[in-house]
Amino acid sequence: MAVLTRTNRLIVVDEFKGRGADILDRQGEWMVEMQKKWGDPVGRKIAWKADRSQMVGVNLWKNTGFSITKSAGGPGSVDEGIKVVARMLLPDATGLPGLFYLPHLRALENEFKEYRRDPETRRIIKVDDDLMDGLRYMVEGVNVITGDPNKLYRNSLPRVR
């Protein structure tokens, strides 16, 4: 889950990773939670992306009101997506990159560290890379929530009583 700031910085604010028989239910619950936490306060519906391997869930969730589109996919799409993500990690004229992630996203950080190519074939090793795929889809779509970071980040802070 990411937000796009008014300065066109994509900030990954939450992650979902899981497997198992109840994965569709858990992911659907997480998507509802993200809509309440990030979309509803700014009056926007979250735009989700998915690949063809997720079509069972996509078809189920579309019937529940989620806005989901398929990722571009196709030959070379992984390499092109990696190039776009890499460009967003480079500093712009202000000296800041266009892509950030919040420090509590440990699974995403770990996948960043493990994401690599096979030295012989130069192909991406497609093992435990769900969050990297999701990151590419987010960047591909950049059709995410935009708004004032102060208002958006207020939604991510823990409640203190």
C-alpha cells in the first residue's frame, strides 16, 4: 500500500504478505483496513493492481467494490518495471528520491535485500518476491492516493491514550 504525495513521491506505508488456505480472506480484510485507514480520510478509493496469478481473488474482490486492474505483464515487463523502480530510487533535482518506504516495513526491506538475478541467466530469481512484484505494480500504476502528507501520515500513527 502506497501513497503519492503532492510532490510526486511514492511512499510505501504498509505491506501484506502471506500464504495459506485463507489467504484471500486475510488479504481482503487487509485491503478493507487500508481503505479505511488511507482512502476514506482523504475521500479516495484505493486503486489496486494485480497480476494474472491473482485473478481468482481479483474476480472475488471486484464484486465487493474494490477497484482492481491487471498489471501490464507480458514479455520484458519485469525488467521494465525494475528499471522504473530504480529510476524512482534516484535523487531528483531536490536531492530526494521519488520512492520511500516506512521503516516498520521489514518484510519489504528484506525482499529488497534478497531480490537478485541469477548470475548465469541474468533472470530475476522468482522466489519469495511477492512484495517486489507488488512494488513494481504500484510504480506501474502510480494511480494511488495523493494528498497532504501531514493528513495522510496522521492516519499511520499509533493511538496513545
